[in-house]
Amino acid sequence: MINFVRSKRLSFFVVIFLSIMTFFLVGLAFFLLRGPLHMASFEKEPNDNFIHSRSYVINEISSGWYGMLSHKQDVDIFSFRFHEPTVHISLALPITDTTDIRGVSAVVVGPGLPPPSQTLPFSLPEGDGVMTFDVLKKPISFFHPFSFRSWTHKTELTFEPPKDDFYFVVIYDRFGETGQYAVLIDGKEPGSFQKFFSLVIGGIHVFLQSFFVY
């Protein structure tokens, strides 16, 4: 009986040790791959209107928001407050057979921005203006270390918030095509263990999402 208990305890510690080593090696592999490392967050419905949009504060750490345009009229709205004078935001899509026919667009909406120069599939909050992301002449492709898939940057924007206020990043598809996307905000790579742990957990979420969401 004593030997059985000792064996059970030993097996438990072996499992814990192997789990820690696996966690460490997986994290090390992600860093060695040198893909775009960022703190991952995920779309939470409903997020198709400005009133109920969840708010996020962006500091110097690289961030990524993953979402899904699930139907032809779907519009996804994220609310951000930027603590940097200049931020670089890009829109990326996973490379699939339908990537080339998607017309995914991204705009920033908020105070102090110019009025829209084109018709938008949503109504602006009163007093807010719009900045449209620039379409890249040569889309930049990269291998995403967490999802084990290739993605491509379609549009980007270097944004200087005119006011210390919340701004909205709005995603929609001009052609009504559906599919995944990622809003990536450049910054520093996570440095602390806590942030690294959050990065890996978010990466596992992206990995699982790549199998179950298309």
C-alpha cells in the first residue's frame, strides 16, 4: 500500500515536471520561430455597435485581436485607448483559397478625425470622423507561429490619436465575404513571465481556433 502511494505521488510529480518542460520548450520554440509575437485577445459578441463595444487600453506591448466576420452584413467594432503618441495598426488575414476574393476593410473612428470620404456600412457616432487604412500595394505574408498557418497583411495605418480619448477600429467586408481576421498593433514583445504566460495561453487559443473556426 505504501509503495502504491509513493508510486502515485512520483507519477504526479513526473507529470508536473513534464508539463513544465513542455510549456518551456513550446514557449522557446515560439520565440525561436521569430514570428509576430503579441498579446492575443479575441472578439466577444455582440460587438457590432459602438454602444456595446468593449474597451481596451493599449500600452507599449504588441497586441493582436482575433475575430470573425460571420455573415455578409457583419461589422466588428473594437474600442481602444492608446497610450502611445503614434501607433502602427495592421489588418491581417489567414491565407486560404478565398483570401484573394475578400474585401476586408478597416477604419479608425473617433473624435478629431475627418469626415468619411466614402459610404460606410454603418452609422458614425455623432461628432466622430474616420481614418481609412492604407491598402498595401504588395501584401506582406508571414508564418504565424501559434496557428501554424500563413497570414498576409492587407492594410495598415500609422495612427496619431488627435485626442486622449477612446477610438474605434471597425472591420467589415466590402463584398460581404466571411472569414477570420486579426488586428495587430505593433509594440514591444512581452518581457515578464506573467506576460509571457499570457502570450502562450493566447497562442494556444489561436492554435485551437485555427482548427474549429474558418
